[in-house]
Amino acid sequence: MSTKEDLQQLYSELLALQSEYEKQLILYENLRSQVDTLKALAKDYEITVNELEELKEGKEALVPMGSVLVKANLHEKVLVPLGANFYNAMKPSDAIEKVKEYKKKVEEDVKLLENELAKLSQNIAALEAKIGELSAKLRAAQVPTPAKEPKKE
């Protein structure tokens, strides 16, 4: 039978593991959300490349401007975002290559994050197993008090 101090130690370990487990789950969900966002961005880049490849000089296209679409004609250059609200005017062929680079970088980031998700998933599974073991030990160590027998008169 375990002493009271042993039970308190097991309980403290269990609480610490549960806290770590919850932190790992939150981190997992945050990374999962980032992966989904990056995958959507990669898809947008793919669509952009396809549209630019189909666009010929002088051809009319719908161009997003805020929340509206405007009909426009492609002449010599397109604006490619560089980041921090800076753009560079490029020939469509150069823009296609730049967007392909962006897409490749995003896909590499997705792979890195998916590797981190796999590691986190393993950590979470290990924590679940440890929590299960400690819970079982605590249940086994708790001895129910015998019921009092009624007094006989």
C-alpha cells in the first residue's frame, strides 16, 4: 500500500502531465491551422500561375480590386507583391516564375510544419499513455473505506 506522500507525488505528476498534454494539444491545433492556411495560399499561387499563363497581352480579364472585380487589359507588366505592401512591375513571364518561387517556398514550409505535427502527435500519444498509467496507479492505490456495519441492539 502506498503512503500518503506517494499518492500526493503521483497526483502532482498527473496534474503536470495533464497540463503539458493540454499545451501540446493547443500547439497542435495552432500548427494544424497554419498548415491549412499555407495550403490555401499555395492553391492561390497555383491559380495565379495558371491565370497568368493563359493571359495574353491585350486580353481582357477580371482583376480583383478590394472587394470588387474590374475588367482590365494586360499590356506590358503585372504587379507582383514583394511583401510589406511593396510591389514590383514585371513581365508576365517573370511574374509567373516569381509566383512559382513563392509557391515552392510555401510548400516547403508546409512540409516542415507537417513534420512538426507528426512529432507533436507522437508526444501527445506518449503523454496520453503516461496519464493513463498514472491514473491507473492512483485508482489502484486508493483503497475504499469499509462500510460501517449497523449497530446491533
